Amino acid sequence: MNTYGVTGEAGIPDAIFYIFNFCIVLSRGMSRNLYSQGKKQRALEKAQRKSEKAERRKQRQQEGPKEFEVVLAEDIVGRLPSSAEAMRMIEARASAPKAAATVPCKLFVGSLTDAVTEAVLRDVFSKFGRLSEAVIITDRGTNQSRGFAFVTFENRHDGAKAVEELDGYELDGRPITVKVATGR
């Protein structure tokens, strides 16, 4: 020790050196205890789950294999047709006339006046076939017609006839445009 009360090569007074080291050891110990408490808890829970799983496995081994219940097909499905009956049903279906699935057709209708309503559109276009929908497109802000609509026929052949007949048709004093609708 020299005249200034300093020890060691770094020149740190003894009291400060010991206090500093004690604080570091104390803070490390506290953080480890907090961390290890959670870790210990998780380890205990994991061990408990593992022992419960082992108990269930042991219990299943002691019980032995379960016996399966024998069930007849009639109990599940009901009476099944014989092979001869099944063949007759297949032949009957094969000889029945086949109807092709109808393909819908969506049409664009343009140059509409504000006075045209969906009811008017349905009335004009329903003469060519069954409609699944007729929608006039409106402005979000004002809720007024934007001057065009979409009409969907259940059958594409009916839609083709409507395009042929109604393109250029005068509706409410204005010729309308009718085309097959396309994607954007």
C-alpha cells in the first residue's frame, strides 16, 4: 500500500474494489435465480407430463388389446343391392338421355339512361331465356346509375341470341350496347 491508500497494479482502493466485485456477484446471482426458477418450473412440468404419459402407457399395456366389435354392412349402410340389381341400375342410367350442363353467359349492357331499372332490364332480356341476375352498376357516393349493367343468362345460347338481337336496340330513347362480358 502506498501513501494514497491504493493497492494493486490498477490503482483501485481496496474498499471500492471489494464493493464493486460484490455488486457484480450479487447481480449475477439474482438474475440466475430468477431465470433458474422459471427453468426449474418448466422442467418440473415436463417431468410430470412424462410420468403421466408413462402411467397411461403402462395402464394400456396392463389392459391388453381391445376387442373390436364386429359389424355387418347392413347395420351401417342398410340393405345393399345384389350384383344383378346393381347392373340393372347402371344400364338404366347409361341408356337415359344425357342433358348437357348449362353454361351461364354474362353480358355487358352499356349506354343506359338513368331511368332504366333492373326490372326494365329483366323485362327486355327475359324474352330470350331465363335470367339468373340483372344488375345495374351504381356510383358509391351518389348511388346513381353509372350507365351500364350486367345481365347473366342461365344458358349461353340464350345469351348469344340476346346479343344478336339487342345490340343497338333503342331502350328509353337511346341505343344500347350489348356484348359478352369479359374480365377486367
